[in-house]
Amino acid sequence: MKRLVSVKAISYAKLQRRYGGQFIARQEGKVLANGVTYRELLRVIRRRQLNRQALIIGYVSPKDAVCIYAG
């Protein structure tokens, strides 16, 4: 049986203060790795021997960024 990924809410404002402008890899609400570039993040993930299939990877916008969504 396949294990489902657990998703836990994280305050985006807190993420922006600490990781703004960076890529992060998180699992169960905890940031396990970060990098300024996606390639750097992947290097950190490999170095720490993290299971990439269990991670949620994303980019955190800088703290002062203005995001406009159009639909």
C-alpha cells in the first residue's frame, strides 16, 4: 500500500521572514532543506540523503514581493 503524504499548515509569513527568495523542501510541516537556487536545494537534499518523493518542494517569495494573480 502506498503511503500518503502528510500535509501540515505552515505560516507563509514566517517562511518569508526566514526563507524569502529561496527554494525549500519540507515534510510534515518542517523545513528540512533550503537553497538560493533549485540546483543548490537538490545538492543539499542529496547531501542529507533525504527521500525526495516524501518532500514538498517550493519557492518562497521574498518578504517584500507583491504578487498579482489574474484569472
